[in-house]
Amino acid sequence: MGTVHARSLDPLPMQGPELGVQADDMDLGEPEHEEKQEVLENKDVVVQHVHIDGLGRTKEDILTYEIADVFRAKSLIDVMKKSHEARQRLLRMGIFRHVEVVIDTAEGANALPNGLDVTFEVKELRRMTGSYNTMVGNNEGSMVLGLKLPNVFGRAEKLTFQFSYGTKETSYGLSFFKPQPGHFERNFSINLYKVTGQFPWSSLRETDRGVSTEFSFPIWRTNHTLKWEGVWRELGCLARTASFAVREESGQSLKSSLSHAMVIDTRNSTILPRKGALLKINQELAGYTGGDVSFLREDFEIQLNKTLFWDSVLSTSLWGGMLLPLGDKPSCIADRFYLGGPTSVRGFSMYSIGPQSEGDYLGGEAYWAGGLHLYTPLPFRPGRGGFGDLFRTHFFLNAGNLCNLNYGEGPRAHLSKLAECIRWSYGAGIVLRLGNIARLELNYCIPMGVQSGDRICDGVQFGAGIRFL
Amino acid sequence: MSLAAEAFVSQIAAAEPWPEKATLYQPLKEDQILLSDSASSLAVQTFLRMCGLPVQVSCCANAEYMSPSGKVPFIHVGNQVVSELGPIVQFIKAKGHSLSDGLDDVQRAEMKAYMELVNNMLLTAELYIQWCDDYTATEISRPRYSSPYSWPLNHILAYQKQWEVRRKMNAIGWSGKNLEQVYEDVSQCCQALSQRLGTQPYFFNKQPTELDALVFGHLFTILTTQLTNDELAEKVKSYTNLLSFCHRIEQTYFKEHDRESQSGSSRHSKGSLP
């Protein structure tokens, strides 16, 4: 909760001279002590001044929105609650290292007898923080330099820069973020990036250089993001043995797309939630603002969680998507969907389901995937209350299918195509939660419904990632 | 793949017969292909016709990026992809077809030397004129090279290619030359070829070899391609035996399959020989 000198939110005896209660009074006998308690709780107070101490480059006008609520507090409990909330709001802007709240009686010429002064003592983050890492892996070493400038112009703007220089690839990213003063959830950001990726399941190498701008805003309980992105994509073969279908996709192209995403997230946590639901719907239209590729892409993600008896959680999720090429050019391998692997349908090798050519997986234009999980604490609960709480056992049932939309027949034919030859798998394993961002899994999987051309990974499979089916 | 594995695979491939659906890939003929690429592509097509191997020509905007070595043309035969005339000749030889079997060692060395001459002089001159001469680059090369792409990618790719070629010219010492000197070099190269050809029908004996294919590819393309001025074509035309050499090969190998051969019209090419 942090350091609030008004001690706690519970209606316990308030102690300490800051609250205008004389220490002598507290030393009187019990009954009077009780009386004082009640008096304080029901006492009407007026917040006369709210100060923020310790500002350097931050401009005050954005902070007034966050602390405005404190003025409306009517009783002492209310003041404490509202100052706590204001403290959370100040911290979420990402410009302060810590915030402390001091509630004191009002002082000065026009101080009322029941007036209070609330002071937020803040310490701003440093102007620039940097990090330097070296990474080694997969026959490649690289040096990563990161720079972060929080609160660049004083109104919670953030500038981040990351540069990675490796033996094989170089990539960078520059991002500028600005929230709207008073409405932190409405913000926009501009990104400039170069990313390279190697996809051995398709024998494909991709280099993207792009610029994107996005606006985020909440509407009622949903969060919307509108984004324009322009990307120069370079595709190439990863090895000389790449199949000709992948070789044909090599080359340069420019994608300019508008996309909209809507997210409703009522879960209590992103990784291993215990309750709540998630709905994400994303659509992307490319080709109408320039560029070489032209398509309409839709995808959605649904997740429902419910706590059952004995601390176990039942979780179901459903993913699906569709890519519709507009115009006469076929879809590009970099836009299509992929299925399979430890983060989607377990029991199959990474992205190794669906259309393929000579062992290179080409992805598909329509897919669906579903999962049913039961998470339970580790048997016999070792390390309970500490390290053991990060682990969970889970039992899962995954299913999915992937296909192309080139049959020339109506949507009914595509739906029936997606419904036949379903790949599915079941198994059990252990999940480790890493912070609030990622998780590791070690599963024993039994894949079923395997079609010719799919590559399976039956038996023990390890997975690490941030988004799991 | 390791060298040993590659050699093994190519041995296996060599045993397969020439398939019906062998394809040659080059950039788009109407709008995109430039003089140097057109010459290289024609050389490979001529060579394959001389060997009697049928091949389909397929034009793709991304042919240069599809090629394993980054250069066009390349052929897709069965499972194998081979680019550029030199490796293609080797590949065809492994399949049992060769045009230079009848040559002895001295002649073979001579053939290689002349092929190097054409590659180092004619091809480099073509690249110089296309990319290092500002007028040609602005009027012809950059617009054509970038035609399949949309803005701003077209400008980025065109300038990237131009810088790459200019760097290469720097590296081989051609950046100091001016256009007149380059035309002089072309002239000297043609003179050497003309002298070697003399009055023979082909460069060696009465049978064509890969050298004939290469020389035909370059000379025919120079003669039939419209550049900003006609000076390059004039240099070649001044050697009459080279002119009749080109006529002869065109008549023998291309007129029979006349539907969509190289004599077909395109904005860039002027059609048949003058």
C-alpha cells in the first residue's frame, strides 16, 4: 500500500500528532478513548489544500486531474481512501519512483477547524535510464542497448529506444508514447522499428522495417486501439533447401494497413487467472492506404476462467481467424495464420500443422483453435505460501484446424473444411508463472487426429511464452 | 548443407532426365527487365536451345530475390534451382549434355578466356551505362527497375540497387571512367570477338558452344534494346561479321519457335534485328 502517514484504512484508533489529535488525549482512560475513535470516524472534514512536493520537470496541470478527487472527500476515512486512489493514479503514469501521502491538519490563515491538508511527496524518475545486455543463443550473439526517457516533456510522455546488434541480425525500435492529460487511458504512440525473424518451420527469413501510430481509448468497459502501420517487408529463404513455394514468396513488399482492436479483460491476472473473462477482437485492412498487399484480416480470442472446488481453476479458450485477400494477388506467407506448438495446439511441433510443401509449412488463411484446461495446485502442495505457489499442474485438451480459403465455393464449404480432419491432443503438465508476463510449461502430450504432413512432438514438450492457448 | 551433401544431392539430380516442366525465371519483360539482365537471360535461353532442351520462360517481379545467388536468370529443373550461365552449363553437363565436348584443352581454355572477356567487359559496360550514367539511370533504369513496387518502396529499391552497382564499379576501378571510355572498351571487346570469329559460322569449328550463346545474348540484346542513344548499338554494328553472326543464330534457333520468342515486341526491345 505504501507509506501513508494516516496509517490505515481500517477504523482503528488514529494515533499520532499529524491528525490533530493531541497525544495527551490518547492517554486518558479507555471510555474517553473509545469516544474519540467514533468522533474521528464520523467527523466531517474539509480538504482545504492538496500539495505535491518534489516536482521537477513534471508539469502540474496533468497532476491536477489525478488528485482532484481528494477534494471531494467528506470524512476522514474518505480522505484516506481517495488519497490512496490518487496515489495509485499518480504511480500508474509511470513518472514517479514512489509517492508518499501525508495527511495533516490545515494550517495557515484561513484554516478551518476541521480542515485537512493532504500532501503527496513524490520522487520523480531519473531523466534517462539505460540498460546494456548481451545475449547468446542459437549460434548467434548479440548486444542489446536500451534507453528509456520517462516523462520527457513533463506530461508523462515516454520515449524508449532499443537497439540490438548481433552477429547475424541487427534490429532496433524507437517508441514515443503520450497520454492525454487527465485521461491516462486515452493515449497515442508512434513506433519506428526494424525487426528480423527467422522461421525454421517455413525455412523463411523475414526483415520488417516499419512505422506505426496507434490511438488507444476506452469506451465504457472496453478498450479500443486504432492503428496505422506501414511496413517494408523483405522475405527470403533461410536455407538453400527451402521449398520452391517458399522461394516464390521471396522478395520485397510494402504493407500499409489500418487496424482496430477491441479488448475486454475482466480477469484478475494475465497469467494463470483465477476468474474473469477475456475477449479480444482484431481486424486489419491492408491495401487501401497504399502498399502492395491488400487483404482483410479478422481474428478473435476468447478466454473464460472459473475457480472450482479445492483451489482448482477451469479455463476454456477459443481462438479463430480469417484472412481474405482482396484483389487478384494471393495471400502472402507473412500474413497467414500458423497453428501448432507448445503455445497453441500442444503435442505438435512449432507451427507445423496445415498446408505444407516439402516440409516447409506455409500457413493457412482460416483457422480455429480451442483449449480446455484444469489448473490445480501441485500435488501435496510443496513450498506452499512461497515458491510453490508459482507452479501449477494442468490437464489440458487442445484442438484446432487450419486451412486455405481457395475452394471457390461458399462459406459453408469452408466451415465444413475446418470441421473435418480436426487435430487435437490431450495431456498433463506443470506450469511455472514468471512474474505477470510469461509462463513456462512442461507437458506430456498425446496428439491425435494427425494428418499427413503435420509434424508432431508427442511425449514431453517444453514451452515458454506469453500467450498460450 | 555441407559441401559433401550438396555434391551428393547434385549427383542424384544429375541422374534424372530433363523434365518437361523446366522453367527459366527472369524479371518482367515488358516493364521491368534491364539490358544486362535481358542479355544474361537470352544467353541462357540460347544455350538451352542449342542443347535441344525445352524450357518455359516465366516472368516474375521478384525473380532477382528468388534466385539463390541474387542474379537472374535462374532455372528450376525438377527439385534443383541453378542460377547464372556458368553454373547452369555445369549443371547441364552433369546431366550429360554438353556443347564443348568436341574441344581440346587449348580451345577450352581459349573459350573460357573469351567468356571472361565478355563478362568483364561487355557485361560491366552494360551495368555502367545503366546505373552510372545519370541520364540513363534517371530515364530508364530506375523507373523500370522499380515499376512493380508502390511508393515509397520503389524509390528505396531503385536507389539501393544504384548504390550497390556504383560501389561495385568503384571496387573494380571503373568509376573513374567516363561514358566515352566505356564505349571505347566495348568497341575493343567487339573487335577482339570479331577477330576471333573471322569468317567462321561459330567461334569454334562448325558447332556452337556456350561462348556463342553468351556472345549472342549480349550482342543481340544490345542491338535490339532502345537506350537513350544508339551509340552502343552503333559500336557493335560496325563489325559486320558479328552482325551476321547474330542473324544466323537468330534464324537457326529462334525463328522456328517464333510465337513468343525474343524477337517478340516489347517497349524496351526494338524487336528483330535491323
